[in-house]
Amino acid sequence: MPKVTVYTVGRDYGRYLPQAIKSVLHQTMQDWELIVINDGSTDNTPDVLRQFESDPRIKIIHQPPRGLPPSCNLAISHAKGDYIIRLDADDYFDENALLVLSGVLDAHPKVGLVYPDYFLISSDGEILGHVRREKIADDLGLLDLPAHGAGTMIRRQCFEEVGGYDESVDCQDGYDLWVKFIDRYKVYNVNLPLFYYRRHPVSLSSNQERILRARRALKARHVRARYGAKLPSVLALVPVRNESPVGAGWALRSLGSSPILQYTLDQLKGCPSVTRAVVVTENEAVGEYARSQGVETLIRPATLARMNSPIEPTVLFALEELARKGFSPDIVCLLHANSPLRRAHHIEEAINTLLIFKPDSVISVCENTRHQYHHRLNGLEPVFHRRELRFERDALYEENGAVYVSWSRAVTARSFVGARVGHIIMTRETSLNLDTPYDVWLAEQLLTLRGGALAEGLGL
């Protein structure tokens, strides 16, 4: 019986398939089998596979197109190895991949999954960068950045115990598997690049909004499976200060067809996880408007509403007032009304992220892919000491102010956000804050796009 089963699913990747298969044949650890599924290819894939069908270690299956998750489950149903690892048909292994990863599982019997760093390559094979993963320490509890779906070695018994791939998932299958795994097993990573991941100009991984949408759906599914109807109580708190850089009384000014505040109130209507929503303000007109929309209101002291006042005293004020009314939420969700393009699914995703990964807090962010500088003695110096490629750098994230979620116990007078912070990623368009008159104008333009194909790609 082989120690490792490598499985490959490909459709119309005949151009790259020989390199993938040969990278398995040339492994320094030779105790393996390879299962290749031709998932309805219309190119030269069948001809390519005929070159390898005489090797008894290679099993080839031809089938009509079924998609990646069902095909992966089929491959694993034929697997004989104790360990399994996926190799996509357009990628390839470093010669020591199986040796190193299986060695980790051999040495650490409580580890169910191990994953390496990898090289990112272009469709023509040019190395674009080295993707480094944060080293997982024994005491690291926040595992919210999943392993890559390919190039990750898993104990087959553990894979079967979590139910395999969810065949209703059409992308982000690795994310789904990761969330199921971290609930039950230890994971481990190796800071060596052990496979080559090919990035195509039209590849799935370049479609940010589709990826984000798939992850939101997966998180919601996992929360329903884990909690059922017994969700923790969630308070959505909407602080509205009368004064703003865009002018006094800004929250009731029209933006498109509605007052600015209405966008946040409408978002909350689409949030089934929110137990109770409260607008807290010093402005009686804002309070009256919120109540007219069926939303509870608290009037805070004017001293909490000054332009330079931190938000934490307002949050504690609201929690104390609601506690006197008999409501003490498990979770507080802070939603500033000057983020009108935030959507209900962003709020739900932040809550779900808190429930799945159990950090103290979750904040919404945008990815920053530009080179960053700080000012030093000789002027501007890069944050990173050399101008690395985008994929060689650690990801940088910008807080966008749209969504903050914390366990109530983590909220203090000094900070709403706790020590361990998870995140959700939003597009730049949905992250827009109304901090200047230009922002208001831009929001008007973006709102006119809603309902069109461009808006879907931007997450609007």
C-alpha cells in the first residue's frame, strides 16, 4: 500500500499536465500513487494521459465534466494512501514535496493537515514570487488564514471524518475544508516553498469578489451547522454624531433616493444574526427618524458626542442603558452610518468570522498591494527593505471603518477592539466612508451602478 496518494483533476490543461505528472514521478520519496481525473477535457488531455497509462502507480479516470469537488471526492474514493495531497493539473511539485510533508505527518501523529509555502508562477512558467505563510506556533489559536487547497497533505482518515469536499461548493473548496479541519485537528505548516502555483490572467483567484462571495456563503453554512438556532445574542449599535466633516445634520441628508442613515438601517434589515439594533445619538431629529423606521434609539449625553470623543464611552453607555432594560448581548457590532455602501452580508460575515475563529474582535479591511514608505532621517524609506514583488510581501491591510464586531467581554473603556483581531476583506468601493464632500459625490456615482454587471464585480 502506498504511503501517499496524489490526486489531480484537470479540464483542458493538457499543455501543463506533463509537467505536473513528471513532478510526481521525480519525487525523492517514491512511496506514492497518482490518480488523475480527466474532467471532460476537449483539448489534448486524453493524448497526454496515454503517455503515462502504462505506469502501474498511475490510475487514470476519464469522465464527463463534473467540477472540482465531486471529482476530488471520486479520486479519494479510489485512494489507498494513508496521506492524500492534491496537485492541480496546471501546477507542479518541488522534488522534495512528498518527502518533507509526509515526514511531518509521520513525526506528529496529532497533526491532521500540513501545508507549505509555494512559488507563484505565470501561465508561461515565470516565477513571480515566493508566497510565505505565517509559521503556526503551538500556542497560536487564531487560524483564520487557510492553507492553499492544493499542495496540502492530509491524513486520509481525517479527511473522511470531516466528510470530504462539499460538492455544492463551486470555488474556495480549500477554505471549506480548512474550517472543518481546524475544529477537530491540529494543523502544521512548513516554511519551505514545495510547489509551484500557476496564476492565469483569468484564473479564479484573480476574481476577488467571487472569492469573497464564496467565503461569505461558506462561513454562514459553517455557523448554521455549528450553532443551529442557538446563536449568541448580537447588538448592532449605530452611533450617529450630529457634527461631521461633511456638515452638521449629515445623517439625514439625501444620498441618492434616501437619507444617509437609511442605508445602514436597510442593511440591518438583512441581518438575521442581529438580535437587537439601536441607534445612539445626541440629535433628537436623528432619534425621531430612527424610531419612525422602527429602530430603537438611545439619546446619549452631548459630552460623548464631541468631534474628538472616542467611541468607547458611547458603547459602554449603550451597554449600561440596555442592561438596565434587561438586555446584555454576547456580541456588539459597531456600524458607523457614514459607510453607506457596506452591505448586509458584510455585517453577517463579520459576525460569522467571530463565531468560527473565536478572536476577540473582527474588523473590516481592504487589502493594500502598493509599496509603503515611512519618513526617516534620509527621507522616505520603504517599509520593506527591498522592493519585493507583491506576492513576496506579507499582506498589508487597511482598516476601513465599515464593520467592527467584538465579544462584549472584550470591550473596554480604552478600546472596542480586543487583543486578538480577525478580519473580513471588503472591496475599496464598498469601503467608502463619507468623510469629505468628494466622498459624498463618489458615493452618489457608485450608487447609480447598482444592479449592473460592473457593480457585481465591485461588490456593490
